[in-house]
Amino acid sequence: MESTSYYKRAYFIYDKESQELVDFVVKNKFTTTITAISIEDFVENVEKFTADLNHAVVSLSQESIPEFLAIAYKYDFSIGILPLLSQKEQIKNLLLSSNMETNLEIALRDDAKRIDLVRLGDKLVYSQAIVGDIPLVSEKMRKVNHSPLTNFMYALKKFFTLKLQKFDITTKNGQHISTAGSAIVVLNHTTKGFLSKVFNLEQSMRDGKITLVIISPASLLDYVQLFSSLLFVSKSTKTLPESIGYLQSESFLIKASSSKKVRFDNGEKAPLPAEFTIIPEALAINASEKFWELNQKQSSQKETIKIANLPDKSETEKYVEKRIPFFRFASEDRFKDLFLVLRQDAKLNKIYIVLMLLSTFLAAFGLFADSTAVIIGAMLVAPLMTPIVSLAMGLLRAEQGMIKDSVWKIFVGVFLALLASSFLAYLLPYSQTTLEMSARVNPTLLDLGIAILSGIAAAYTKSFKEISQNLAGVAIAVALVPPLAVAGIGLGYSDFNMFFGAFLLFFTNLVGIVLAAVLTFQVLGFSNVVKSKKGFAFVFILLVIVSFPLYFSYDHMIERYKVAKMLKEHRFIVNNKYIIVKDAEVFFGRETRVIDLKLSVRESLDRKDLEDLREDIQRLFDKKLFITTELEYIL
């Protein structure tokens, strides 16, 4: 087994923070004679100290490392970096241990290997350089000497004012790339950099290449998604995110339309345009085995250009120097295809009229027969969802023709449904309210939630051809025609409570779908703003108005549930007779409550027992009760 050899003598270069390590390093157990020198003395007398210097162990701040690397490159001596345990970034970059003894042993080995460095003029890029803005991510976006809250607010302001700028990039082999982005990151390596969390770059610090990453989000939501990946993705993937492109070459000339400076990790800046070049095998360093496994020596003149996710030349002219929209714009082709479909959906035609009548009659017969299966069949046939989705797009894009056509088509559908169902109810020789009818006359906030989710689903399914066949499923979920049929039956019965309750459910569905679909189309990029603000505001006001009765109905539903639960959990003993409330239903009146009880008893109850029971129950409530009971005897 080959033994490990160590340098016979070396310098230890330290700063104020790492001065505490001097005794630990000087008294090492690896037979290396150490001379400790402060970084200030070393820089002041660099010619003197480097005359016979072969190796130096350095423990410096992240900001001081690039300056020292430049000296090591100039005077060609090897280095071993010994970070403090608090310097987690340096430890991660070099894949070192959290054990200081282990890291010192690596730093003193006589087996240094050479790595590449990136140069800009007389400056060296140790980790990365940035052109442009990466708010909420880049540490150098923060203002110094400010509170964390001030720094965060500054970054948030940069985020909401983020713009794309034009970048012109020329590679070593003469390839010219013109695109738009918010930032360019020039990388020497990304082994543990923030971009390594997003995707796995096939690169090495010994491959003779510079890696250029271009960040170009099409919307602020895309940027948030990228930012989330930086924070929460634990494993790298070779799939390139939509907001990123990257290049690899021996040199890059970078020009930017608005940025004037390039920023380095240590806070220094350099003017643009800037030409970055690689210095192959520039510096000999000591590092861990894991570090060298990830940085195998490679040799290839081939350049890598992956810019499919970036704006092309025509798109660059469209987006450059403009604030990034909150929502991504849909592609031209996708927008045209959807708009043509929705414009056609807004037109009234014979097929729509026939299907409205058929679905209404089918729903009405299902309601009379108390048949859920028949009602679902009516939902499948019902065509009412299509003009509602068209109305949403019309409001979003301020297309007056589409809005008018959609509203007229919806009105005709509603009129036909009410007319057909009320006529059918009037013709029937009997009038009764089935369970399916009753289920549609007391809408609550839950129904509004269903309508909103259905509106999102309807807009989403319409936006993509491959899933448009699921619109029937959305129609089933929101059930537009059955409540209209119940409202019509209420008119036929002259039961206006039934009519208003069922029509409120339909209107809730209508308003909820429209608003949700408008916002969904916006999120999907069909418009960055709602252009018909008056129309949208009108629908929103209707939603607020509708929400009041829905809230009270929901509140009553919760109260009914609590009352029923309380009664079922309460144990009544009347005249030494044990009475169990097996089930309870509560109905609200203006001043009273009607409670329908199912009681389980072992002994028969006379009139006095029932009076005493009523008084016991009444004491639990502040309003007058009307109580009906159904007795069940336990044998």
C-alpha cells in the first residue's frame, strides 16, 4: 500500500479570523515545518516570501481568496485551503470535511493537481461572475450594513422591476449568440454553487472550458419556479429548466444592452463589454478525493451551445428592456387556435338550442324520478359550459363581440331551460319535491368553491388540445343545467322559494366559473392583464353580492350540524327513563327551529314524558323549538 507523503515545509497564510488556527497548524503531526504569516505581511513582502515558496496553506475569507489565487498563479506555487468550520461555502466548494484535522491533512499532502482558472483582464474568477440581476438569489444583490428586512425589501423591489436585456455573446470559435435575459452567470465551476441545484452541468475545473449560464424567465412566475428549484430541489437533473440556457467555450466576449458592469463574488466590479478566457492548468491545489472525482481532466475543442429555451432574435426585440410580465405570454399559434375555438363557441346555433332543450328535459325527468344517473346524463349533454368559457376569454381580452355573443347565448340557454322545465312541471298532474330537487335549493360557500375549481378546470382543459375531451367531466362537476331545471320546476309549482334557491345555485356557478376562468387564462399567458376591467369588476361585484346569502346558508348548515351533533351526544333521562337521540335534523325558520328527532327507548313514553323531554331540549336553546319525534323501541 502506497503511503501518503507531505510537504517538508510550507507557509500558513492567515487573516484576523483564522489567527486562532496558527498553533493548530504549526504544531501539525504530519512532519511539515510551518511558517505562519499574516495575509497583510505576505502581500506587503510578496517578492521576499515567494522566492523559495513551493506550497502554502491558506485560511482566508471568501473575499480574499481570489486575490491570493492571483498571487499563487503569478508565482506558481501550490496551495491547500483550510477553511474555518464557519466558512461553510468554502467547505462545500472543495468538498472538504467538517473535521479540521482531516482538512489540514489534505492541505499538507504533496499531491497537488492543477485546475483551470477564468480570467477577465488581470482579474481571476474563482467561483462566478454575474452580469445583470438575479434578485432573491445572488448574495451580492444585498445592500451592506442594512437589516435583513431592508435587504429583503430591496431584493423584492428588484424582483418586481426585473427586466430582460439584450445580450450579445461571441465564443472562441466565432459563434455569435444574440438573446435576451435577466442575467448571465460566468462559472469556473458549479460543484456546490446555487445553479448546481437546478441542473447538472457536464463540466469540470479541468476541462479547459468556461461555462456561461443565461437566465431568461418569460414571466415572474417562471422566475419564482426557478427560485423554488434553487431552494427546494435536493438532487440535480440533466433536464434544462425552461428559463435557462448555457454555453461552454474557451473564451466569451459579452456585451449587454443595459448592464455596465460585471460583478465578482468578492464584491469587485469590472466594466462591460468583457472578454473572459480560460487559463488551462493555471493553479495547483490540494483537494479531497471527492473533489477530484467530480473534476476529472478532460480535453475537447468542441463548444457546447444549448439555447433552445432562450428568446430568439425576433423575440429578443419584443421583450428587451421591458419589465418581465407576472404571467407568461402564450405562444402565437396556441393563442390563435384557442381564440378561434372560443369565438365559435360564443355563437348561437341550432345544435346549442337542441342540446339545451334535450339536456333540460332529461335533467327534469331525472329530478322527478329522483335518479342521479339520469341527471348525470343530462350534464353530459348540456352545452352551457362553452359560452361561459368564451365569456371569460372575452372579458380577459376585451373582445366586445365575443362578450355580446357569449352573454346572448347564455341568456337564450337559461331562458330555454327555465321555460322547458316549468312547462313540464305545469303539465304533470302532481307536484312533489324529491331529494334531488331539495339538494339544489340551499347553495352554500361550498358550491362557490366547486364553481371556482370547475372554472379553473374548464379554462385549463380548453387551453390544451390534448385534454379538451375532459370538458364533459368539468360540466358534471359544476352541474349547470340541473339547478336551472329545479328553478324552472319551482316556477311551474309556483314555489318561489324553490325557484330563488335553485337559481342562486346556478348564478353562483356562472359567476364563479367566469371569474376563475378569466384568471386561469391570464395565468396561462393569454393576456398579462385583464383588459375589460369594467366587465371583470361587474362580475366580481356580483360574486361579492352572491357570497352573502351563500355565507349565511353555509353558516346555517354548520349550525345545523353542530345542533344535530350536540343532540346525538346528549343523554336524556326523563322520569327515570333513558332516551337516546339516534338521529336529528334541524330546519331553520325566522324565529324558530324545527327539530326532527329519531329516538331509541326501552320503555314506552307517555304524554308527560314527552313534555318533560321537550322542556329538557328547549333549555339547550335560546329560540323557540318545534319538535317532531319518531320512536324506536329497543327490545
